[in-house]
Amino acid sequence: MAAVVRLESTDDLGEIVEALLTAADTRGGHAPAQAARWRTLACDLGDALDQLPTPRQD
């Protein structure tokens, strides 16, 4: 599956990744399957960010 996410910057997506990881940490004891899914999603988004070209510094 693919998704198009339109954000102002990659920093916005970085914040979403951090929020998913934080949320997964809080749900780990009560809903481990959900927490694992959120961690996987955060890792997948982080991997996608890592594949973006580095912005040029002019």
C-alpha cells in the first residue's frame, strides 16, 4: 500500500514518528499488539524519511 502525505517539511513527519513511538510506549502494557503496530509504522515512516534526498544547502 502507498500513501501520499503532504506536510510543510520533513520535520513534521519526524514529529509524527516521535508521537507514534511515545504512544506505543504508553500502550505497551495494555495493548501490546497495538503498540507493536505503532512501532512498526513509526519505523516504516522513519525508513521512508531516510530514503529522501538530503536537502541542498545553498
